Amino acid sequence: MVGLYLTMLEDPEDQQVFREFYETYHQAMFRAAYRVLGSRESAEDAVHDAFLAILELCRARIVILSGGERDCTVTATGVDIDALQL
């Protein structure tokens, strides 16, 4: 899945940073989403949406990919809440 996101970044350095960020935080984000949604499929969708949002911010140079697990969990949980409201 990370390959899909990397195709959206042109700069090889940005790709490497995003890859490391994804590999570091994907599982924590999935666990948080699963706890909120209770469904593997919904959790995967929520994490995918969260990474797309992070990617867009990265492409716009609004964020630098750093921070702790709590930051990523909050991002994933924010998407989860949106999914629950549908």
C-alpha cells in the first residue's frame, strides 16, 4: 500500500521520509482505528484516508513528517470519528 502513496510524491527524499513515517506509524494507527470502529475493513479505510490527508499536507509542505505515536493516533482517530458519523 505504501507504494501507492509514494507515486504521489515526486522528490525521492520526500518518498523516503514518507515511507519511514508509514512504516513507523501504520500499525499504531490501524490499532487505534480498529478500537474505535470495531471492523478491520473500516479501520483499513480510515487509516488509508488518514494517510491520504497526511500525504496532501506533506505535498503542500504544510507538515513535516515527525512526531510521536500519539500524533498519528489522533489523526487516525479523527478520520474514524468522521466515518462513524456517516
